[in-house]
Amino acid sequence: MAGPRTEFRARRRHPGLRLIATLLSVALTVALLGRVGTGLPGAWTSPWIDLAGQYDVPADVPALADAAYMSDEGRAIFYDTRPQLIDAQQVADLCEKPYSERRQADEPSLEIGGCYIGLGTGDGTIVLAAPADARITHGLVTVAAHEMLHAAWDRMRVLEKEELVPLLEAEVAALDAGDPIHEQISWSVGDQERARPTELFAYVGTQVWRDGGLDPRLEEVYGRFISDRAGLVAVYNGRAFG
């Protein structure tokens, strides 16, 4: 994709004992982020969810899953979050509220692409900013995959997470010091160090590839959720996808 990238981010909120929003993650759209929270305000819930709680998968959601190379398991997790494409301003308000002052001071032109909102128990909702021209963009695909990986991490066993963290840290440490992923992870984690593992998992999974793949154990786990990680990272890098 020619020209400079526009960076989009999504946030995640984790309600603690007092249900106070706390930064857990940040994602991007041509770069990206993620987050966990208490739930959607009623006025912002999608018409795809009726009063009986039924979720009718809209056409754009399977298209996003296809473009992000989600496996059957990854797609099932994605659908289980009841992903909603809503107005970009609603996404910005919902995903950014606790951090609006920081954004205004540090990144006034930042656009929010979406976020994962949940209770940290494997249950949550993904909201994504619907493109103004109704077309699926490379950035939206990356955000959708990033947020799905946050939801997947939420559902993983503690021992498996503990096994993966040092492998993820090693992969990030091996990247060039100038790679923007370092700043993205740092920005996403902020002062919530407990968010670092899920951010590592989502960022590495959607943005990092080398010939032959990463650590075999990492690729084994990612393969449960993404059928073609090389293709997904190519989407992040702005190349065409099928």
C-alpha cells in the first residue's frame, strides 16, 4: 500500500473489583491494539443483537474472518465475541474514554479502530469501527485479528500462557530496535504490566513473521487460531489479500 500509513488503535478495559476501567491493551488498524471492559452501553449495542440475546452474524463479519485467515477455532472465538461494526465515533468514545486526555496530549490525530471488551474470564465483545466507504480495509482486518487473539488469550489455560510468555518476549527482543512494534506494545501496556502478555500475543501474531516462521511452539499455538500467519502479516504490511 503506497504512501504513509494512518495509525488506528483500539483499547481494552478491565473492570477490577470496583468495575473501574483500567488499560489492558491497545490495538491498531494498519498498526493496532486491543482491550477488556465491562460491556457496551445500551445505546451503542448493535441491532444485530435482539432483545432475546440472539446474534445474527452480519455479512461483513465472515468476510473479515476470511480476510484475516482465521481458522475454524479462531472464527468460532471471533463469532463468540459477537463482533459489531459500529460508527467510528461510537468506537472512539467507547474504547478511548479513560485515555482521552492522554490521546489529546500525545496523539491528537490517532484514530481508534476497535477494541475487545470483556470481564477477563473468556467472555467479551469486540467492537470495530465500520469503514466510512463500507469496504473492508487492510487495517480493519488487522484489528479484527488482533482483537480475536486477545479473546483467544483470555480463553487459554494459565500454564499455557506461562509457557508462551518467554517465547513471545524472545521474539520481540530479537526484532530491530527501530521496529515500531516496541513502541506499540509499550503504549498499549502503559502502566498496566499485567497487560503485557496478551499484548505480546496479539501484536506478534498479527505483525511478526520471518521465513520459516517463529518459534515452533508459538506457531503451533497461533495455528489453532490463524490458518495462514504469513498471509495475515502480509495484510498488516499492506499487501493484497485474497
